[in-house]
Amino acid sequence: MYFNKNNNFFHGIMFHHFHDNSIHKNSQGSLNKDDFYKIINFIGKKNILDANLFFEKFKHNKLKENEVCITFDDAIKCQIDIALPVLEDLKIKSFFFVYTSIFEGKPDNLEFFRYFRTNYFNSIEEFYENFYKILDKDLKTFFKKNQKKIKSIKTKFPFYSVEDIKFRLIRDTFLTKKKYEETMFLMFKEKRFNQKNLLKKLFFQKEDLNELNNLGHIIGLHSHNHPTMLENLNYEDQKNEYEKCMNIISEILNKPKHEIKYMSHPCGSYNKDTLQILDDLGLELGFKQIMEIEVERGMNKVNNSHLEIARQDHSEILKRMN
């Protein structure tokens, strides 16, 4: 049984990567088609609401404790190729949260980096080892100083290993974005990896967005450039991230901006400025990345506001099933 005392409240189920061992390779945290069917069966199809119904019931305060919706982040092509046929087979309509620099041919390098570490190393541990080596920094002091933070993140995001968390801390706090990317590009060069031909393989195209919309799925905001630490941006830069995202989705779908009312926070990163900006843009439903009450954000309940609705990562569900 999916619902228990820890998740017996309405929430979203969060998905990112899928694999078919053909076009889309098996990678850290990815699911195949059968896994996706099994997760839906474990949750119970009767408990999964179509995205538009979830929103309408939420708006009228009528969601039940055992009602969830399915959400996808990052506009990753494997969602179209592998997850969408399952959704259509089961007649489930979902939320797809997209960042929009990909439609300008300028995606964040996040997916290229993921593809690289998945396909050019024998394991994620080998990648981390090579990354630290090429970075050529003594990180022991940094990790020791951040022991409490590592434990705290592990509690919030149990689907990450400790090594995953250490790497993300290096990426997001120890290094500047520029330095991190320079390090990765050095590794690209060392392995003779060229990401230029991967755009259509890794990301949604405009026609994918229109197909989802025409099928009745809901498209929402996920920022323009997908910064991993959006909360560190100033007010104007955050505003620009979401205004550009809304404008581009509106243009691609030929839909008025006021009809785009949904979003999810990239990497779960936001602050009070973000919430104010989203409110001003008319967003009525937003999802975070975790199932916890974040006291440090001033929360007093898990679904703290209309822009802070909890989500369960699929990997945690798989753990319970296995």
C-alpha cells in the first residue's frame, strides 16, 4: 500500500529520467516503461487525478488525503518517448514543467553533463573521482565544515547518496557556475565528448510541447535557464527567469499568459522573492521537491502554500516496492 502516516496528504509524484536501453540509456535514477507501470499500480490508479482535476479540486479546497497527481520536470525527451505512451495507455493526464532556454537552442548544460557522466564512465563513483582529480582542490576541509549540511540534505532528499550530495555542494556552493562548467568542459575534452549533436535526443522540441498540450496534459513553468540555485539570484533576475519562461510557453502554445497557472521550483530552490514574483505573475499552483516541513523556510505544514505543494520522488516509491 502506497499511503501511510508519512504521506497521507495530497501531493505530486515527481519524475525526471527514463530509459529504454536503446535511444535513452539506463542512468542514475532512471526508470524503464515497466517500472513506470508498476509505480502507478502501487500508488493505485484510482488515487491519481488528472492534472486539471487536481488543480480544480485544489482551488476549491476539495482534495482528499489520498489524492495525487503525476508531474515531470525539465522537458527531457525520454519523457515523450517512454513515459507519454504509458500515460496515454492508462488515460492519465499529467503536469509537465519545462524550462524554456531549450527552445532557443541554448539549454542549460545540466543534461549534457548528466549524459556525459552516464555514458563515459563505468560508474558515478568513477566520474566523481575524475571530477575531483581534474578540479585539483583539497576538499576535505570543505566537506568537514559542511557535515551538518550534508546530513540535513540527506534527510530532505533521501534519494541522493552522500556522494551525490557532496558533489552537488561542490557544484552549487564551492564553485562558481563558470568554474564548474570550465572543469566539466576540460573533462569533455579529455574524453573527446561533443554535446552539440544531442539537442534533439535529450530535449523537448516545440512540437512535443504542442503535442502534450493537444493531448490534454498541462504545461507549466520551470524557469528559463534552470539555475540550480535560483534563490541566490536577485529579485530582478528571478523575475526575468519566470517572465521569459511564461512568454515563451505562451508563444509556442498560442495560449494567453493568464492561462498558464502552474509551476515547479527548479532543484527545489526558491525564496520569498520567488513566491512574490510567482504570485504577481498569477501562478496558482506550485510544487516543491520534497515531502518535508522546512522549518528554516518558516513552514508550519507540509503543503505550506499554494506555491509549495509537496512532491514524492519516484525513487523513494521504488525503494518501498523492492
